[in-house]
Amino acid sequence: MKRKITLKHIARELEVSISTVSKALKNSEEISRDTKEKIQAFAKLYNYKPNNIAISLKNKRTKNIGVIIPEIVHHFFTTVIRGVEKFANAKGYNVIVCLSDESFDKEVINMEMLANGSIDGFIMSLSSETQLKNDFSHLKEVTDQGIPLVLFDRVTDAVPCDKVILNDKVGAYNATKKLIDDGRKKIALITTDPYLSVSNERTEGYYTALRDHAILVDDALVLKLPFMEIDETAIDAFFEKQEVDAVVCVNEIFAIHSMRILQKKGYCIPNDIAVIGFTDGMLSKYATPRLTAVAQHGEKMGEVAARLLIEKVESEDEEETYTTEIINTEIIERESTRN
């Protein structure tokens, strides 16, 4: 099937700006006759047709924002939605939330369903299956249609769009450094497979902190689990085999289950083994002992994502410029690391 040509393609081929292409196709007097004729001839040759969805969205805003998240159980994503709604509602926008359930197919279906004039733009965190497949064609199709997209948390460099990310590497680095500063020497990491962007960054932060503090990097102290799937047998066997005095977990679920298993084995937390996890959700606050956590500031991330999207929706500038905003992490210290 022949790919549909867009303003961006014409601009790139003729080495002019998208704004120039748009004005030339509208026969604007701002553009010289030679340039207009060249652009119009190129567009005719390749059968360019304006995207009706994009025009509709630009001229008749729905005041709706589509948000697609991997799952709703995770406290982090609920706080992001809260932040999106807080900012969007204040600007007069409604928020439509869809779940991908970590499924590539469901993510595609959700985007197709909403990209029919129902929304002005997307805010989205990639599903684990999308990152595993490394297939982002559905995102590129949406952006090629002129529909604004903001990715948050789980992102990809393969799609040019605005992004809001956590400083994951620094967060894991600081968590590991805190344990080192507390005198811990055998620090384990419980993570996921590296195809998940956030886990990959957090794993790298852990390794970098060990190297920077002259602590031997031991891959035997790293346990990789399927994303958000609790394999208690694997965790139990890991702690049975490895002697550790601290654990960094790339998410809250792993950390809570690790503490429970360690306590069943008779370890005292944090005297024997200290534990730190990411998220700082409800589980962290009410665990026994309460979990020291790397706060992801989901509500702030949602507000920033909504601001970037609405700015793009309401912008009259046809030049494509993108930004990546980084949210800094913060360690919330509680009983799981306090001696």
C-alpha cells in the first residue's frame, strides 16, 4: 500500500519549512511564485491531499484529550491521570482515559478509536508489549496525521514528539548511593528485562553507582523478573542463594514482595537487609515496615504532559519542534532503610 504523503514529506524533499509548504498550497501571497509553483507541482505529482482529521482538529477543537496508560492498578498511573485532569480541566479540556493492559493490540485499537476526530491529541505511556515488539508505527501514523502526541514515563526515541520523563537513572543512582553511604556492601537489584525503558535506565543507575564507589559489580546480585509479574519462587530462591545486606527494586510491587519474603525467612528489615523501591505509592506508605521509596511525582508529570499537549494543540506555529521535560526524583526515607 502506497504511503500517504504529508506536509512534512514535501517540506523535507524540497528543503523548505512545513509552514512554507502549507502557505504555498493555500496560494498565499507571502510565498514567491516560483516556490509556490514548485511545491504545488510536487504535491500534484504525488497526489497530496490535506488530512481532513488534522484540519478538523485544528479548526474545530473537541476540547477532549485522550490518555492511554498501560494499567490502572499501579498507583503511579493514577497520580499521572490526576495531574492531567487537574491541568486540563482548568484549561477547559475533558480527559478520556483508555487502558492498553500492557497489550500492543489494545494500544493500537485505542488510538484508532480516538483518532477519528474525538480528541485533540494524545498523552500516552507505552505498553510493555509495544516496547518488546519495538513497533511504533501506530504512533507515527497519528503524528503524521497532524495529531499532537505527548509520551510520558515509558517513551521511545523512534517517534518525534514531546516527552515527559523521570530522571530514572539518577533516581536509581541516588537510591544505591544512599545504601552505600549507610554502609551496605552487598546491594542486590530486582529489575525487569531491559526492553522496558524505565527499568533499563534504573538498572544502569544502579551499576553506575556501584562503579563510582568502587564496589564490585556482581551480576549474580541482579534478579530479572517479568514486568509486574510476581514470581515469589524466583525471589525466594534468589535470597536463599545470594547473601545481601540491601535491595533496590525498580518498582513498588517488587519491593513489597521482597520485604515480605525476607521477613518470612527471619530477616529483620532494615537491620539485616535494607530495601528501597520506586514509586512511593500507597503500598509504600502502609507497608510494615514502611518502605523507603524513590518518588516519581506522577501528578507533576501529568500536569507537565497536559501543558505540553495543550500548548501544541493551541499553537498556530506549523513548524515541528519538540521538547523533552525531565522530572527529578526524590528519595522519601522511611523505616525500611532506617537503623
